[in-house]
Amino acid sequence: LALPVTDVALETRLRDRMAEVEKALAGHVQSRAPFVTEAASHLMEAGGKRFRPLLVLLAAECGDRAGSDEVVTAACVVELTHLASLYHDDVMDEADLRRGAPSANSRWDNHVAILTGDFLFSKSSELTAELGPDAVKIQALTFTRLVEGQIMETVTPGPGEDPLAHYLDVVAGKTGSLIATSARYGARFGGASREVEEALTAYGEIVGSAFQLSDDILDIASESDESGKTPGTDLREGVPTLPVLMARASQDPADARLLELLDADLTDDQVHAEVLDLLRKHPAMDEARAYVIARAQEAKALLAVLPDGPVREALEAFADIVAVRSA
Ligand code: FPP
Ligand code: MG
Ligand code: MG
């Protein structure tokens, strides 16, 4: 489990349930065409933290039906949707490494990556239908936000629009949405009350955004052996992220070189390396980290509706881990 759970009974339950999710997922990526199975299982087998299914399982623990089959199905739905989006994301970002393995677009090509993403999304839709019309509606709304966020990332903010607000909006759409839905599905199919479902959904939205913000920090700070991705991919693709936006706001004359280079051609290897180096040493990195930690605190405050106990503690730990993760 990508989560330290101190309560032994809860830990055992989560582990057992995650093993069920893992087994079900392996079945869902099967196709009658062997090549499709190979392409669709590629990223799933390469690893992944399974954060979204874990949140489904944790949120389900807040109800009296945590052991229901629907919970496992919902966990598969969110992981398959996430996987699908990664295949497409790596095409858009021209990323060649994911989970320490070659991305689908680099191992095969863009066509294979796009269609495999579509295949996984279809599988996820098929499963969502098993959860009933409300789940289908939630899934559709989530998908709308996911795609809107991803598209808005490619559009620079309009004149007079605050770049940070634009960026946070992108992040909420492309990542907050699916993590919020993970919490909602878990609460709903686990049998939690409406009040708890709404609180956990709001918690998931903030934790999800924090998750993406730390991902953006890691894009600058971490090496491939840690993140399983190529450092500086966002920079190379011209995708603005929290540390960059914070550094750009700097009035410090010592930042003149960095600000100049940020507007230069970041696909040039030398420029890219120098910017990465300057950013890594920049106080904006710690400023960004502090911002993420503050969001995690906000998310944890929403857990006040839950009774004290191991489940609430685990959800608190989940928010903390997302804020300070290193991979
Ligand atoms: C990762 O961001 C990307 C997302 C969280 C969402 C991507 C969404 C789409 C491509 C649209 C959905 C399409 C389908 C078929 C589901 P990132 O590039 O910042 O993260 P990374 O560092 O993990 O690459
Ligand atoms: Mg990417
Ligand atoms: Mg991307």
C-alpha cells in the first residue's frame, strides 16, 4: 500500500481489497486481440501507486458496505479512466518515460497510444454502466472536467486573467475531478451518508489538486530514477506550473537570468538544463511546497464530519502523503 496505516485490521482489509482490485484490473485490460491486451496492460504492469483506487477503498470504509462488489468495480473504473488519460497525456506531452518504462507512444507510436487510451476508456465506461445510471452520469461529468482541464492547459490565459488562477483551474479539472470522484464513488458504494459523501468529495477535490501540484514540483525537483518520468517535461512542453508561476512573480534582480531563460526556447537542451538548475535552487520551490501543504491541511479539516478512528487517521495520512510525496 502506498500509505502507512497504523491500524492493523484496517491495513489488512485494505490490502486484501486492493489485491481484489488488482486482480479485477488485470481482467479488464484483456482484449480478444492479443496486441491490444499487450498495449493496454503495458502501463498497468509498469507500476503506479494506485492512489485513486486506494481512495475509493478508504472512502468506502466510511460506510457500512465497504465490502461490496460495487466498491471494487468503482475502484477499477477510476484506475482505468486514469490509465486511459495517461496514454493520451504522454502523446500530448511527447513524454517517452512513464512509471520507469517507455511510454506507449515511444514504445509503439501515437496511434497505438491514442487508441489504447480509447480502449481503456471504453472498458471503464462498460464497468461504470454496471454501477447504474447515477454512476454513468458522475463519470460523464468527471470526464468532461478532465478533458476541459487538459485542453485549457494548452491555452494561455487571456489578457487580464491571473495566470495562477488559470493554472489552478486547469489542475482542478485535469486531476482534482477524478480524485474527487474516487472519493465520491467510495463513499456512495460503501454506503456512507450523503453528508459524508459530500465532505469526502470536497476533500478529494482538494487532495487531487494538491496531488497534481506536487507532481508539478516533482517534475522539476526529482530525477527519473525517483519519478519514473523524464525531469523537466512540463518545462520542455511550455506547460506553466506552480514553481514557475511563483518564480515569475519574483521581483528579485538576481532572477533576471531565470526570467529571461523562461521565455527562451526551452526545447533547446542547454537552455532547458540551465532553467532546471536555476529553478531547483529557487525559493519558489519551497514556496510551492508550502502552498501544497496548506491545501492538504484544508482537505484534512473537511474530515471533521467523520468520527475519530483509524479510517479518519488514514484519510489524514493520505492527504499528508500526497502533499509531501517524492514519487
Ligand atoms: C497528467 O498531467 C494528465 C492528466 C491528469 C489528465 C489527462 C487527460 C486527458 C489526456 C484527457 C482524457 C482522455 C481520456 C481518454 C481519458 P501531467 O502531464 O502534468 O502529469 P505527468 O507528469 O504524470 O505526465
Ligand atoms: Mg504528462
Ligand atoms: Mg500533461
